Amino acid sequence: MKNILTVKNLTTHYDTPQGPARAVENVSFTVKKGEMLGLIGESGCGKTTVAQSILRLIEYPGKIVTGEVDLDGKDLVNAKTSELEKIRWKDIAVIPQSAMNALNPVYSIGDQIIESILLHENISRKEALNRTKTLLELVGIDKDRWKSYPHEFSGGMKQRVAIAMALSCSPKLIISDESTTGLDVLTQAQVIALMKDLQRKLDLSIIIISHDLPLVTSICDRIAIMYAGKIVEWAGTSNILQDARHPYSKGLLDATPDLANPEKKVVSIPGTVPNLVSPPEGCRFRDRCQYAMETCAAAEPELVAVKSEHYVSCFLEKGAKYVL
Ligand SMILES: Nc1ncnc2c1ncn2[C@@H]1O[C@H](COP(=O)(O)OP(=O)(O)OP(=O)(O)O)[C@@H](O)[C@H]1O
């Protein structure tokens, strides 16, 4: 399958009075056509910074220090601002954090979808309305409700509208940043099932950003696990679930309750996430790692392939040879 997005050695820092916060460091991954990739990690590990760097929406005091972002042949790091404005929404659409609160209360939901289409495409209002009705049906909302206002919808329905809006210009990539946060568990499950269904039906490429491991493992094809600004493991979901290699990935799995196995002993990871202005030298996880060795303080482990499409950044993987 072809790569729609390639991120290579992406490094983004925020200037702070104490020095640069190294929020994203040397991050590399790809998203294939039709693939759903989960980007997962604890709060503050750099997930949103990755998304905003891809979209070039990093604002002062943040800056992309180095790295490449290629969207289907387009270099986003060096693209002109005018070009980026066209790419955002038309090529990459975002379902933001608290998407359901992002709707404007004074316009009908249909008008908001129509406006976003007309802003990016040269079609008539009638065509945009027809597309809006099709999109509403696609996300499970009666097309005649296009005249309704956001306050007439539940949180889950507003979330569906946000998805319809993201789909409105047939983007190559959708980024969902913790977009179901704030919904009750049942509604969250319905929205997630809808996204999976749409991914399959429309062959969509989606990045799901989340700190919810069960959610991500239930729908994503591949998972990239971030810790303190770095990807520590990146593999197919079944490899993460059955053969997680990085001590942090194993710790995350051990710290997650399993509804199917109520007997499972849940063990949290000792210690706390490091300050990204002065993270530990070498491996950023070493202070919390029960397997830490001298090497872990002396150098930073690279993300290497331990087997086909399974990458790990840990000195325990001695035999791994293939650098990403
Ligand atoms: N404007 C800023 N100034 C300084 N540091 C920042 C700024 N924005 C983010 N950071 C730092 O960058 C790091 C990554 O933040 P980011 O929001 O990308 O993490 P995240 O994984 O998306 O967190 P969450 O899950 O809570 O949204 C954090 O340590 C944060 O403190």
C-alpha cells in the first residue's frame, strides 16, 4: 500500500525561559492509503505537537527545528503559506479536541458544512447543499436536518457533524485529536465505530491521537507509541498487543485494565514523565525503566526494525539492524 504521509526526523521545540522544551524529537512514521494509525502516549508527550507540526500550525514560542513531512508528494515543511492554506482542510482535515464545541451556535449545521465546502471548492451552493445532505446521511444523520442548529443536537450528533465537515472536501488524510473526549463511553464507542466504518467504506487514511490504549487498539491498524517527545515503538496493532518490545509499551499495556479479563492485575509505571526542557540524557525513559543499563545513559537509542513493520527504540533490541 502506498504511503499518503511520511514524517521523517521531525523535531519541534518550544522556547521557554528555562531553555527549549524538546516536545518532539526525531519523530518518524508513515501513514498508508486507507490506514488508521493510532498515535498514543501520556498527556504532554507531544502528540498534538506532532499533529500541529504536520499542519504547520506551530506558533511562537514553538518552531519546527528540522524534519520532513511529505503528504502524497507535497513537502509541507517548505510549502508556501498560500499553498498550505489550500492543503489544510482540502488535503488534510482535522477533527479537533472538543470537536462538538467547535460548531458555531448561530448558523445551522448545514450552512456551516456548505460554507466550508464553498471556501475550498469552486462549486454552486446547490451542489454544496446536495453534498452536505449526502455527507449527513453518511454519518447517520437524516439529511433533512441540515437546517438544524447545533443546540438541537446531542454531543454525539455534533461529533458526527464534525466528522461530516472533515469529510466535506474528500481529504487525503484526517487527523482526529482526542476528538471524542467529553462524550460518554457509549456515545464514544458509536462515534469510533462510525469512523472505522467510514475508513473502510471510503478507504480513508486517518491518524487517531489518543491517550486511551483500549480505544486505539480496538480500531487502529497500526500504533505509534510516544514517550516524552519520541516514538518508542511503532507496529501493527496485533504486534503491539502480543509482542510489545519497549519497556514503556509493556508498562502501558500492564497499566490498562482488561474488561474481558477482570482478574488481570493492573500495574502502574513507577515514576513520572520527565520535564522536556531537561529530559534525561540518552534514553528518555531510562529513569523509569527496570531494564536500564549504562548504555541507556550514554546514547539515544534509534528506532530500528525488529521485524517487518515493527520498530522499537531500545538498546535491549541488540540484534535489530535496520534503521528506519
Ligand atoms: N506553548 C508552549 N510553550 C511551552 N511548552 C509547550 C507549549 N505547548 C506545548 N508545550 C510542551 O510541549 C510538550 C508536548 O505538548 P503536547 O500538547 O504536544 O502534548 P500532548 O501529548 O498532545 O498532550 P495532551 O494529551 O495533554 O494534549 C508538553 O510537555 C508541553 O509542556
